[in-house]
Amino acid sequence: MAKIPVFFISLLFFNQSQAGCAVHEISQGQYLLSHPSQMVATADGNQVFLLDELAGNVNRINTTEKFITEAITVGGEPTALALDEAQQRLYVADMFNGNIQVIDYSGQPAKLINTKNISELKAGALLWDAARGQLIVSNSKDASILLLTPDLIEKKRIQGTKQTLLAHDMVLLNSTLYVSYEGSHQVGVYDLNQGQLQTTIGVDKNPTDMVLSATGSMVYVLNSGNSSLSIIDTQKQSKTKTIVGLDYPVTMALVGERLWIAGNGRASLQQFDVKNEVLLAQKTCNEGIERPADMVVLPQRNKVYLSHQDSVSEVVWGDGFSFSLKCDADSAFKPITQANIKANESCQLQIDGGSGVFNITTQSTHITLKQGNQPYLWQLTAGNVGDSFNLNVTDKTSNEVLTLFTTIVADMELKANGKTITDFISTSMGQTLVFSVAGGQAPYTWAVKSGSGELSTTTGAQVVYKPTKITLTGQADVVNVSDGNQSVKSININVLSVDGVSISPSTAVVEPNKEVKFYALGGQQYEWQVTAGRIDRYAGEQVLFTAPNETGEVGLLVTDPSTGKTAQAFIYVVTENLTINPFHKTLDLQGTVVFQVLGGHPPYTWTASEGDFTSYQAPTTTYVAPKLIRQAKITVKDNGGRSATAQVEVNSHLLLSPATAVVYAGETIKFTLARAEAEAHWTVSGGGEFKQTSPLGAEFIAPMNVGPVVVGATDGRGDYIQSIVFVISKNLYLSHNYINNQPPAGQTIRLGVEGGTPPYIWSTTMGVLSASEGKSVFFTTPTRLSQPQEEVAVTVEDGTGLLAAVHFDVQNQQDCQDTAPCVAQTDKNIKINLPALTAEQAHYVAIALPQNPLLWVFTDLNQFIAFDPQQLPAWQGTQQMLDFPLTENLPKGTYTVYLLHMPIGMNPMANLDKGQLTTRSFTLE
């Protein structure tokens, strides 16, 4: 079994969530999705049926195995779906051809048992009325409602609003039908018993998805046109409230007392508390969900299925709650696991999740608590610096308690070489600066915001900065440091030219016979001398120094003959190693240890990834551990640049066994907790569930998805400890989007891996892979074959050594017999032909060169211009696109040809979803 890297474990200590989401992509197997859209689920949640509009399929998903088991072909472009579970039938409508089809899914494979074409039908949405045994069809042609028997015989037609409106969704409450009309500002209300339109209710722009509340008293309507949610009272038949601030919403589902809302914004999933009518702004999830289409609830499972882009995923959201904080200097709420508040600062604590009925207590007298204008919002006002305490938050409904460790901290203070920075600081070329930060809250992150200087590290309380260029007039080097609260401070540095000449580095410590490079700065010409050892000149300003066999001090002198200016560097040749004592130490939270450096040449520079020092340049210093459980790397450098490192483990007084574990998906693991005070509270992030918990331990069932899971425990006094569980799979599968495994030369195929354990490493006997690592890659078959057919193998290996392979019989195909461009290549020239083009459409042709982001658009044979999205010219030629001699000047690598078919008169860049895009890749070697 492959070893789990230690650095990966340490990173997980910084990414904890009490109530996060987990998104698990459903295995597509051989049924790769093109354009997944509407879904329906059975009442037991065991099956989900998913429309694939472009493929003309209804996909059957087994939710226990999380696998597409069947693709039911219906043809055309199906747009709406309804489920009659009692008779085990699916109804599928095609808006564009007026067809409605009936599928019997009682067996596998499912059977198409009826198809009916209804004249003048533009079916916007379908809904099965189980109480009356009828199919409700919204006709967007005239905004009417059709009631059909199970055999698709029309029973009644209810006239609509006398407008041509596209019906997007329908919900049914007893005999009252609500219909959202996309592209309008209204919801239609129909009485099925009376057979008439009862009223219309005004909502916001572009209403789409609708959900009926559990009691039936409310209908929730998404308004995609202005990112809002309308709430309709079903007794008054009127809108009672509008919730704004949604993130480009597309679809939603009701899970318990939460609406899960998926959108196209940065937060792909949001939650709305229907009980308190509050949008939980920080209760968001953006785990790789792009272009969501539809969402259905799996009853009794606290999870949903979400179709999006080219896949479908299971989404699980924890029942617990977490915190977000917004203080005086912040522009938005930030998720936190600990609160770090500045002295006398006022902050808002937002509770993310839970029931909305909370109580907060603390033993501290240095903070004031007050509930805000809604149940999830609390006001915190801090007192004196240095006070640390716990905030205990209790959900009164579930009695769940979550502890927030809180510290009142000072503002960040920056120093350069031990002196406080108040304004611009200056330094000369070749001189280094030691920057240190105090106050704020670790971890600290450093970055060069502008200029070309170099940092010794990007994390820790101290860094060494080395300038590399002289500051230009009106500019400055800028170094930023941010702390764990995302507070940012800047250091502005003027880098001055040297007076005369100088040498960089000015000091070096080397072992006998070792080599060091030196640079001269500031002069016009240079002459070098050395008192011992040897120098080899690379250029006038650069030499390579080789130390002598003997230890001692060596002088390196440089002279500018034009001015007579000189500079000297000191080189210390030593034999002793640079070491730290102790080299490893385990500490309690905020514990201390004395480190001593041995060997090297003073002064010394101490830096740490976490924690702080009492002195930064002494041979002996006291290190203070941070307040959180984590690993710290201690580094010391001597005056000549040699370095040594030590490790510090910061532990809680709690003990949790095992600290890490590797298990198979679904396996049960037992945890033992020691030294806990009072009852322990158990949490998990990343999936899985507890079989049972107690103050002394827990039994945990690993999730079915692979990857890391964090199991944590907090005792009565607020101390926290965690274990990392790595979930792996026993099986490894390969899937691809080519049906018969006989692709032509130059064909691009999408390959995906299921099961196994990351990382996934890919290899091939021939052809080109888009990447060597990842869960999915694109494989382009070879363009040059030595015979009409050759076998090509693609292999993937997971992190535990499991192997899976797929074999293709690649065909040497010269003619364009499919919808993509074709490539013919010889030793002397290359030809690209297009497939048959229709006069009923406009066509656009482009090519991407290897390792070049710029596209070239072709208008005729060998005629091309640079891509301009504002003025995209259409193809004017016949079927031959390129006929070009092969020369050494052509870039080597993979080329991709794009062919886009669009309706005539439509702007292609604004309507890409209305077009059909095909590609063909080839490689020049």
C-alpha cells in the first residue's frame, strides 16, 4: 500500500469544517453524459432518472452503487420528464417535435411502450398527478394545460394566459396547480377541478424552479433573472416576501427545513432556512459544481442529486453548524474555526447552519455578547489584549454544542532587522533584510507584491528578503504579509545603488574545496583577487570561487580600474557542520523550548513556519509554540547562508488513537479518546458517519467515496484533537466516450477513472495524453500508422499500485466520414479537410497551435487571421481547410482544429450553447 505523504497530513489541520458539504461524482461507466438536465427520483431514493438532452437518452442511476446502469434511448432532444412510480412508468416530452413517450422501467433494460405526437404541442414541463392518475402537460405554445390519461389520450385542455409563455416548472397542491413562466414575471395558478386559470401571481424576473413547502402552505419560486427567491402564500394566493442576494440561482430542492439552491455564481450551492426565512450567506458549497441544471432530493437521506455541466453528482451536507466572522475592517464574513479579535474591536458572529435557536456562553469578562437582528447573527465586542477564552454555542433544538476558541489579539507589528517599520525603509543592493511580524494571528503568509526581490520563504513569523534590482524613480519594492484573520500589512522598500562597487554576497561560509558564486555590483570594469583558493571568471562581474583545503578566513577583493574603487568579501572556510539542538521537540500549546545553534559563523537568522522567538539573531533563542495543534519547521541560517532545520510537534493534552488510518470505503474503524475532561463532542468532515460515540471513543463508518476524512473530538474544556482517515478503494475502472474501441487516427477521446486512490498516473504506448496525472484526461490517437490498423493501450495506475487499461484498434482513416475535421499527414505535407457542410447553417473554423493560447480563424483554404471574439468571420471555403508543406519552422506538439456549426444570423460568441462544436487533434513530432 502506498504511503501517505506527511506534508499532506499536516495541511489537513488547516482545513476543518464542522458542517461542510461533500460532492461525489456519479460513475458514468460507458454511458458518458453530453448535456445532463432534468431528473426525477423514486420515493425510496434507490433510483434516479436523468435526461441527457443532446444524447437523446434517459439515464437510470442506482444511488446505492452511485453508478449509471442504463441509458434508455428516446431520440430527439428530450426536454421534460415525469415519473409514475405506481405503474413504474416514465413520461418523456420533446418540446421541439411535440412527441411524448412512455417508458416501462419495471425491468432492465427498460422498454419504450408508447409514443404520441400531439399537434401544436410545445411541452415546457411535465408532472404526474398520482391522486387522479393523469399526466399534466404544460403547453408553452399557448400557455394552456393539457390533462392526459396514462395512455396519452387527452382528457381536458385548460386555457392559459393568452400569451406565449415558456412553462419552466409545475407543482401541485391538492387540485391547485402552480406554473412558473420563464421569461415573464408571473406564476399561473390553475384549478384542475374547475378546469380554468384561477389567477396569476406577480413575482420577480424570469421565474424558473419551484418547490412546495412540507406543509403546503408556501410555494418557493426561484427568479433567475434577478437572483432572488419569491415566497407565495397558498392560502392568500399572493407573494408575501422576496429574498435577495442569491448567487445566480438555477435550481433548488427542499431538504428538511433547508432549501438547497444551486447557481452559476462563485458559491455553487447556498442554503435558505425556511423556518426563519433567512438566507444563510456563509452556508455555501463550491466543490467543483459548474453550470448546474437540476436537483432532486433522495428522501430520508439528507442528500441530493445534482446534474451539472457534463456529469451528475451526489451532494451531502452535514447537519451541524459552523461560524463566520466579520469585524470592523472586514468587507465580508469569513469562515473561521477560531475567532481572533483585536482589542476594543466590534465583530459580528454569524452561525452557519443549525436550527436558528441558539444560546452563547463564555467565562470571559473581556467580551460583550448581544444577539443581532436575526437568530443567526450575534454581536461581539472585545476588551483587553491577550485574553483567551471559549465561546460555547448551543443549538437549543438539537442540543448540539460547538466551541469556538477565541483570542483578543494586538494589531500586526512589522520589524526589519529588529527595528519597527513606520514608513519606507531603504537598503542597498547585495544587503538582506530580516522581516518579522508580531501581533495578529498565525499562520502568516508573505508575498512580493511588486518589484523583483526574493523571499527566503512564504510562511512563518520571519522571512529574509533579498533585493535583486535597484528601485526606479517613483516605484518601490512592496512585500505583503497576511495573518490568519486575512489582515494585510505592506512593507515599502527603496533599493539604492551602491556607492562605488560592492560584492554579493559580502560574507560566505563554505567547506574546504566547495564552490560559491560571487557578483560585483556598481562598477564598470572589474579585477578580482583572492588570498587563498581559486577563482574562475564567467563574466566580468561574476566569478566562481573554489575554497582551499585549509580552514580559515579568505579575502576576496574586486577593483574597478576606471575609478579605483574597491570592495571586499569575507569567506570563512570551516569543517564543522551547522546544527540545531534539539533537532526535534514535542510541546504543549504555547509551550517553550530553548534552541541553540552549533557551528557556522555568526550572526545567525532564526525563522519559523509557526510560533515565535525571543531573539532572531542570537546563537541561543527561546521558541514559543502556537495556540493550535500543528507542526512547525524551525530554520537557522548563518552569516554565510548555510542552514539547519528542526521540527516541533504541537500537541493537545488529549490523545486520540489512531492518529491516522487508511481504510477501504465503507469499512468501520474504532477510535479511542484519552485524557478528556467531561463529555466529548465528536465531529467529522469529508463524509462518513458515526455508528456510535461515547466520552471515551467512537465507531466510525468510512464513506463510499475515496479521499481524506477528518474525525475530530472536543472535550468539555474546549481542547480539540483530530485523526486523518484516508479512504481508498479496492477496485479501479476506466471509462471512455468511444463506443466500439476502433477510433480513427487523430481522434480525441475522453478517459475517466473510477475507484482506486489518488494520485492517478497515466501512460500510453502511442498517441498523446493531455496530462500524465488526474482523474480524467483526453487521449488523442496517433496520426501516423505503419499499417491500416494498430493496437494502442492506455494504462492508469493509482496511488496504491492498482492498474487498469483500455485498448483501442486505431484505424488509418483519411476521408472525413464523421462530423469532425480529418487530418492527412505525410513526410512532406499536411492536409486538413472538413466534413460535409450544410448551407442551412453558418460554420466557423479555427486552429490552436502547441503551447500557444492564441487561436487562428480560417476563412478559406490556407487563409487565416488572429481570433477576435468581437468580429468572428464565418468559413467561406469548400471542404479543404489546409494544404501546407511540412517544414522545420512549424511548432512541434499537439494542434487542435475546431469546427463550430451555428444557426444563420446568430452571434456565435453570445450563443455557444445553441451551436454544435466538434474538434480533431493531431501531433507534429
